Amino acid sequence: MKRLKVEFEKGGVFYARLLEEEAPKTCRTFLERLPLKFTFWQSIVSGHAMVTIPEDLTVEPENQRTIGCPAGTLAFLVQDPPRNVPDEIYIAYGPYFVSRCSYIEMQQPVNIFAQIEENLDELQKVGKRVLMKGAEEVRISLAE
């Protein structure tokens, strides 16, 4: 079982189990590109989630959901040009994460590709810090 290490610049290190059986293409794309650094900020449309828009990184739809994503979910929103939706990566930090919009008819499904399963209280604190104090750089690497 492969795991990702997710490190926030102002503190907070988390380990996410890759869901290689459920999302093999998305996991493979991430593994090929590691390590990665992105700036994450509070999502303005998806509730308890941090989001980034990765440059030059896209995947195909697989293992998609719009609801039922628990805290600790790492998800990839596949671009949808007709709706003007870019590729996005989400880290859900609380129980109220809904992909891309609060209205059912507007939701965009996301690929669920990894899950943080420990220290979720700490992840929620980090998410609230990003919400209140602004964006942070996040480094994602393969855990040793």
C-alpha cells in the first residue's frame, strides 16, 4: 500500500493512503509527478475543503463522486471546458465537503484518489487556519 505525505508550510504533516484499486489512472499520474508543490486556499464553493488549480496536470474521470466524501479525502476535479471548470485538487478537512457547488444540479464530480485516515482533528485545524489566515504551500511526496 502506497501512501502520500502531505506537508503544509505553516505546520501539519499528514499521510494519505492511495486508492490505487479505485482510481488507478489518477494515482499513477500523481506517482509519476511526485514530489509536487501547490498553493492551496479555502474553496469558495465546496465547503470544508482546500483547493488548488494545478498547472499542466490532468487526469481522466474515474471513481467519481459529488457527495459522501469524508474529511481527509483527496480528490481531483477533472476539467470541464463547457462549464468553464479547470482541473482542481481538493483536500477535504471537515464533514461538509460537496464537490464544486452547493446546488445538486451544479455539482461537478471528483475523482477520489487518496484518503487521510489519522489526525483528522489536526487536519481540521489546518483547514480552519487556511480559511482564516490565507493560502499555504503544500508539498505532496511519496511517504517512506
